[in-house]
Amino acid sequence: EESLSLAGRTVLISAGGTREELDPVRFLGNWSTGRQGYAFARAAVARGAVVTLVAANTELPDPAGAKVVRVVSARDMDAAMLAEAPGADVIVMTAAVADFRPVVRAEAKIKKDGALPPPIELTENPDILAGLSRRRAERGPAGQVIVGFAAETDPSLDAARSKLARKGCDLLVLNRVGDGEGFGAADNEWVVLAADGGATPVPRRSKDALAEVVLSLAAARLS
Ligand code: C5P
């Protein structure tokens, strides 16, 4: 596919998996490595973009030429993304965000004291992607292109279309996870759905190749 330039454009990317603290030594987390987001950062830098990468708990080397903002929790990531969003031409939310966090973070390490295991009460985290779409609708810039991901163990195009509408983004990358695919796997198979009705299947190739396809779709939507 054509490698449309992003020279002079600003691209904001989230990567990795958020962690929600239970106490000073424990957290609820997920298996995301951040590799897909880092692939986007490299590809956007190569197209001449000014790139900010908001990285949650990744162990990858900083991509050359990108500004990296490190975060831990979903709320940290929400604040960092909202702070960077006003200047972004393209936003790509590859991060695996915890939907829930513990209501309380214990100040001391939770002890096994012979009693019953402690219950963990959870509360909902902000939906960062939906919030970014809302922010754009309220405050612009109108031409900003927002890309979300939907990692599903049982992918359905219908469900993905509803998710795209619910999140208010322009592109949604649907991929299958589990059974050796998705998180941490070397490659993957995707469909990129567009809010204007398009669907672009992407064959099983590398995360770098997916980033190129998605950036071309995003760049084509920038006026
Ligand atoms: O709803 P679901 O988790 O499947 O949506 C996935 C997409 O939404 C991803 O782009 C992810 O980064 C984003 N997301 C988010 N905030 C959440 C949950 C998911 O931005 N709390």
C-alpha cells in the first residue's frame, strides 16, 4: 500500500497494559507487551510525524525520535492522553486498558492472617478512547483521526461495528486474541473497520505491517 506522508503531523499513541494497584506490592494487570503501539510509533516517526507515545508498563527500548510518557494505571493514561490530545492529528489507542480497578489501594501489604481471603471490590475505570472521541466532539480539532482496537477471543463484525459507534472513533482494528494470537504473538490477522462504512482486511503479517496499513488509512482521512 501507499506510504502516505505524515510530515508535520502529530501522532499520539498509547501502548502497553495498565496496572491497577491493590497494595504497595500487588496489582491487577494484563499480558500486553506494548509491541503494537511501539510499531505504530516507529512507523509514524518514519513518515515524518511528531510522535508522542504514552507507554504503560512496557519493557521495550524507547523508539528513536518519539517523546515517551510513562504511566502505570488507567487513570494515569487517561490524564496523559487527554493532556496530549488537543495537539494531535492522529490518535491510536493500542493500549490494553483495565476496565476495572480496586475501590481501595491498601496502604500496607495485604496480609494472609488465617481468615478468609479478602474480597476485592472493583470500580469502573474511564473509557479513555470514548473520552477522547467525546473531547474531540466538544472541543476539536474536528479533523482529528481517532483509531481504536478491539481484541476479541470471538471476533464478530457486527459487534465490532457497534463498538466503533459506541467509542466514537473513526477506525477500529478488530483482531482475534487467545490461542497464541494477539498479545505477545509475532503476528496476527485483522480487519480495519471505518466509521464511514469501509472494511479493510489485513492478512496475517507483522505488527509493523498493520501499523503501515492503519497509518495510511488515517493519513488519507486527514485533509
Ligand atoms: O471495550 P474494549 O476494551 O474492547 O475496547 C478496546 C479499545 O478501547 C482499545 O482501543 C482500548 O485501548 C480502548 N479502551 C480505553 N479505555 C478503557 C478500555 C478500553 O481506551 N477503559
